[in-house]
Amino acid sequence: MNLKGKTIVLTGASGGIGEQAAIQLALLGANICLIARRADELERVQNIIHGQGGNAWIYPVDITLDEDAKQCIEQILSEHVKVDVLINNAARSIRRPITQALDRLHDYERTMQINYFAALRLTLGFLPHFLANGRGHIINISTMSTQVPIPLFSAYLASKSALESFSRSLSMELGDQGIDVSIVYFPMVRTPMSSKTTIYKHMRMLDTSTAASWIVKAVQQKSYRITSTSGAIANALLNTAPATVMNLTRPLFRLMDRRLEKKLKDKSS
């Protein structure tokens, strides 16, 4: 797909995967609308894109706030004749055992606010524009951890699973009206968000530039699912024999955590 002149709205664009995706898409000729809370970081990314000859506009906004998000959508649509793609990339993750979250319902509420409701808010906001134009592409960022049974991330995975279910319904209802839907299933990626968990310091992860290329692939190919081969296989096995897969992988994840903790301790000593 030729991206020259296409207008793409990208949330979570002030750093990490979002920043790299914005740069890569702009280099391919797309007009990028950058959304995030931090105006200074958005300006930094915009300056990088402009320095490489690309086009980018910034929209500092907290998309978890309904009125602020609506005003942002209205501003984008007033400044751009046509929006072609919405990429719901902004997210937050929490690593915590469920037994340590018994009095922390707010963990689940916060992840749902940004990972699900904010993405839903923007999707519903841009859908009338897409339908009026007879086409539009919505890309929702998820995680490979919804394709395999993963412990310790219940708040994060619940929010991403909700977004995936909505994505399926969206595709089923509007796929024949020009609305394309893609879900990108990332493995662990080395970002500021994942780096907050010290145990993952020495874990092999995808770099942000490579992860961003998965988003570019989703934009260009319009595939419903962008994932790794291992993710697709694990998902098929989980759907076929869930109890068996969870019983087999449960001790493996505990072993992985012990090894990562030992490696962190050895490197620190």
C-alpha cells in the first residue's frame, strides 16, 4: 500500500513504539497526527520527522478524558480533509499478582481507562468520518500475552482482551462497509514501560524499531492479525486444549522468573 499522502492518527506517539512508528510511517510519506499527553515530547518527535522531510502535527491531550478527546478529534477533522488510519497504541501495563491486588481495584480501572475505553472513545469518534468516506482502517495494539496463558498481568491482559473482542465485533459489523480492522500482537518489547520491571532487565525483548515495523506492516497490508509464528501456534493450542496448555506452562513461567531473578542478582553482585 502506498502511504504517500495518507493521514494517520497515532496515540501514544511521544516515545517508545509510538515514536518509532511515527517516524517510520512519516518516512514512507504519510501525514502523521501525533497524540499523547506530553506536549514537549510530541514536539521532539515532530521535530525529528520534520528534520527528515516528513509531515507531522501534534495534539497534546489526555485521551482518558471524554471532552478533551472529543475536542481533539474535532480539531484533527477540521485540520485534515480526510483521515485514513487510526492507530490505538497508547497503553499502560501493571505487573502484580492477583493476591497482591485484592484492595487495588484501581489497577484494573486505570488499565481499562487507557487501554480499552480511550481506544474505544477514539474509534467511535472517527467511525462516522470513516463511514462517510466509505473506508477507514483501525489498528489496535495488543500483546502476544493474550495468545498464551501469562501470569501476573491480569489487569493489563483483561483490558487488551476487551479491546480484541471489540475489534472482532467491529470487523464483523462493518468489514463490508469499508472498515478494515487490524490487531497487532506484540511480544515483550524493550520500552520505558517494560523497563520499569527490574526483573526483565536481562530478558530478551523486541526493540522498539522492529516493533514499530509491525505497525507499518499492519498499515500497509491491512491484515486482521499481525503476530509471530510462535504466538499464532500458542493461540491455536490454547484454544484447542486450554487446561493442558495452562498446566504445562504454569511451572515454565515460574522457572523463567526464578532464572531472571538469579541473573539480575548475579549481574548486580
